[in-house]
Amino acid sequence: AHYNAVHLYQCESCEKSFGSARLLEIHIEERHDSFFAARRAKLVREASEGGHGAGRCEGLFRCLAEGCEERFWSPGLRRTHLIR
């Protein structure tokens, strides 16, 4: 029981533990994936230059709830979604 609760879904890069495979997958994508970081930097750069990068593709941040496939432009928007 302890192993499943604490160690089953553990990030190999930073050793943080998560309650599900989905949460671990999202963590790895958002914290350790250089492609994700490059996409985020590009969208931020385009937005600061007055571009419309955000309008051309879906948000980067996946909902943390099991079964929900929505994506958001920021962790704050995702948090607001989760609270509702």
C-alpha cells in the first residue's frame, strides 16, 4: 500500500511522486520536456510581439482531471477550470 501511494508514479528526473500515471505524464511534459518549453517560449514571444500565435493552436496546459481533455493557455486558467 505504501509503495503504490508514494512510489508507483515517481518522476525519474526529480523524484517527485504523483497520484496517477496521467499526473506524472503531465508533470514530465511541463517540467522536463524541452519541446514543450520551446513551444511555450514561442507562444510567449509571439504574444509579446502582438502576434496571434495563441489563436492558431490549442493551449499547452492539459487539465489535471482524469477524463478531461481540455487544454489551457496558462496554469492559472487551468486552475480556474479545476475549481469550477
